[in-house]
Amino acid sequence: MSSLFDSISKLKNLLDADCKIEKVQPPVFASDAEVNIVIVTIACPDGKKQTIKAYREAQALREFIKNIDK
């Protein structure tokens, strides 16, 4: 699988497992400026927290997060 989709795929799997996005750095709606890294913190029902870091696919991950609830 392409690294372009690794972070999005991992996030989809966690969301399907009823985990919730807790924090996105930098905030998705704060700016549409080009970013080099996105860090997403996810809280899962079992109390564990997961972190996804996206580098090359940072913009794609931000767009995916923007469109989750649409």
C-alpha cells in the first residue's frame, strides 16, 4: 500500500473501531496553509490513545478529516 494512504487507512480503521479523534495538530480548521506534518491523537473505548503522524500525506489526511462528518 502506498504511504500516501497509510495514515488515512490507519485512521479509518480506528474510527471503525469506535475510536474518536481527540486532537489534530495543527488544527484542521485553523488554516488551509500547506503543512509538512499532521499529528492526530485518537482516544479509543478501551482507554488507550493512538497517535498518527503524517508527513508526505499531511494535506491528504487533513482533507480526509475535514470531510469525515460531511
